Amino acid sequence: MNNVFDQYEVWFVTGAQLLYGGDAVIAVDAHSNEMVNGLNESGKLPVKVVYKGTANSSKEVEAVFKAANNDDKCVGVITWMHTFSPAKMWIHGLQQLKKPLLHLHTQFNKEIPWDTMDMDFMNLNQSAHGDREFGHICTRMRIRRKVVVGYWKEEETLHKIAVWMRVCAGWADSQDMLIIRFGDQMNNVAVTDGDKVEAEQRMGYHVDYCPASELMEYHKDIKNADVDALVATYFNDYDHDASLEDKSTEAYQKVWNAAKAELALRAILKAKGAKGFTTNFDDLGQTDGSYFDQIPGLASQRLMAEGYGFGAEGDWKSAALYRTVWVMNQGLPKGCSFLEDYTLHFDGEKSAILQAHMLEVCPLIAEQKPRLEVHRLSIGIDSETARLVFTSKQGEGVAATVVDLGNRFRLIVNVVDCIKSKKLPKLPVASALWIPQPNLEVGAGAWILAGGTHHTSFSYDLTTEYWEDYAEIAGIEMVVIDKNTTIPEFKKELRMNEVYYMLNKALC
Ligand code: MN
């Protein structure tokens, strides 16, 4: 998949009316065309904008929104009121619109032409007037949307649209997302579990179980030559000890077996059209050796980099969320990964959390070329096990998770500062090290109060704005933990949300 955004478009609909005469609508249309061309030519928007004309009546609004619903390429609709567009004419259309909505409050001309402005000009250029009327009906109808205010040629305005577009693409992608679970949840674990039926209604993705025996049907069909070729790719792409290439060693055999596992997993995911998967280390091996001989950690690492969602221990919510993060993150520089909060490091203001697990960290976040190594791993399958070892980049990022609170899903987002990790000579796994904002005490405290997982979908490139847009589109609760968070205010927010979601049944 070279550019996931190429398959999508966002529609642009300009609100107008016929009160000011046909000439006015022609001018509105020309301005809108120029604006849409300008948006596309800015080079700042990942998804193509398609101008769908002016909407001048209830029938026209309804027609264009219905068409948007039915067009698979259309992942969102931008509306803009160049003139006044009486908002009752938007009611029927808005009642039906299923695609994400962005209301762009901008104006064709940047500044008031003080010396020449007359009443005709003002009637044509009255976004300040028309966009308020449109905003009112959206609010009255409780329509979830993003409101972007700013001049359409300005970088900041374009950036806000671009963020929303990436989220729209991630959202569209998740509407036909299939997550395959190899094995069930890890026994007794609460936070990774949840209501799969509600998740499909609310977030779009579907979760299926796949028995290990079916995976093994693919495993046994993998050709040795393909495995040899993949092993050669590993040796080419990753640092490694020269001795690892010695075919007579157990370590080489383990790398070879890991490559075969990767090919089998990719083959079954492709055959099923799945966009993500989960594993459970308690459910990966069979005593007769007919299944994987080691945890397929290397496969999980590489498949994540390719865009497959992954969640450990049967965590299908994280698998789905990581896939969405990967889509939104496309083309951005620093990368994303599934991560697990593991070990605390108390060090005053620099107190941090080591993000590591057994093996499954995505190499997209590596700060150096990953190193292919084979070491013993006794959890799950006790075996010498291939993996990519690296530490991760420094800088700010966001960690996100979705938990099921019984009556609703809650998206929890924490802004974190990734810092340089020290060497871990006795723990040869991939890792990251971060300080949750505003600091470990408040950040981790708020996360725990919100009921957050020890699993997150992390990105250096996304910001809380992406998640705000995502939560708005999905209609799920979102809480943000960042440099402004205090525990008393955060507790208040959780309590208020409890009431809000109890009363607002449509969102529960
Ligand atoms: Mn875990």
C-alpha cells in the first residue's frame, strides 16, 4: 500500500440560496471552485478535495449528502457558507449524513476591501453571517463535527483540515476492518476484553476468532525458497552478528522458522482480508511441534510496520486502534507502534515508564537500525526466539487506548515525552522510555483513574487534535492527559462525563 489516501476523497459543498439571484450563485460557484483548487494545490492536504457545487435548497442538500453516504471514496464532507444559507434547508440532509463533517468557517477574500465594498459585495461575502446560521442548526441537531476557523490559504487552517482528513481516512479504513484473533484473551485479564458487538456498532471494525489449526494450513504451504528469500531480506535490512548467518546453528534455524511464521501469518491475513490480528502467548504452541516453535514476535514487529494492527494477549481493541493510528500516520516522519507500559523508573521530575514487553514493538519507532538477535524467551513457548532489538526516538508523542466501561467506550490519550533510554544488556528487546505529561505522578495517576490499559497505540507524529477528531466522529468519550492536567480537575471531568453519558443514551 503506497499511499492509503489516494483511494479517498473529501467532498466540498458550498451553501447558498437563490435570494440574491442567479448571478450571485454563479459567483459563489466560481469562488468555491477557485478555493477547492487552491486547497488541492496547496500540497498540504493528504486527501483530494472534490467540489460538489452549491446547495441552494433542501432538496439539493439532501441529494448531495445522500450521494456522499453512498460513495465509498468519499470519507468526509466539508461545508462552507459563502453567502447566507437559511439553515432549515439543511435539516433533512443533516439528518441523513453518515460521513464525517467539517464546517469550514472561512471567507473567499482575506481582507475587507474598504474603499470599494458595496452592498452587492457584502451580500456575496457574508460567511460570518451564513456560517453562524449553519452552525446553529448543527448544534441544535446535535450534529458531531469539526469546526475550523481561518483563512483558507493559511498554513494553520490547512493543517487543521489535513488532520481531520487523516482521521477521516482512518475512520473509513476501520469501517471495513477485520481483526483476527489467534487465541482468545489472556485468561482473567479485564482491560483487554470488552463488548465486540458494541465495538462494531460504534467504531466499525469486526473481530473474528481463527483456530490455530487453520493458521497451520497456511504454515505448511509456505515454500522453503520463500523462507530463504525472507531470511536474506532480514540479513540485508538489519544489523546482526555474522555468526547468525551460519546455517548449521540453532540460531539460524530459529530465524528461518521465524521467517516462515511471518509468511504464514501474512498469507492468512491476506486471504481473509484482515487488517490486524492478536496473539496470545498461552495459545501458540503444540507439544508435537506442529505449530510455531517460538512466539512469532519478529513477525508481529514486521507486520505492524507494514500496517497490520497488532494487540498482544488477545487485545483486539488495541489491534484495531493501532491499525487506525498507522493509517493516520502515513507519510509522517517519526512513526508509530503498539506499546506496553512495563517498568517504572523513579527519578524525580525525570521519572519515566519503560515501554517494552517481550518482543512486540514496531520498528517504525526505532532510533537506529534494528538489530536481529536470537535469545531465549521462557514465556509462552520456552525457546530461543528471533526478535528485532532497538531503542526508540526521542521527542513528544501521544499514547492512546480505548477501554470498555460497561455502558460506553472511553478513549484515553496521554501526551508523553520520549527520552533517551539506557542500554539494557540483559534485556535484549525493543523498547521506548517516556515521561507521561505533565509528569509521572499526575500522568500515570490520571491514566489509572481513567481506567486505562497497560497497552497503548503510540505515535510521535499524531497529536491530541487527531484524537479529538476521532472521538467526535466515533461519538465516544475522550479524556486527554497533558501538561495542563491536574488530578482534582481530571477527577471532576470523569465524574461529569459519567453523568453526561448516563443522560445521553444515544452515545452509550
Ligand atoms: Mn500485555
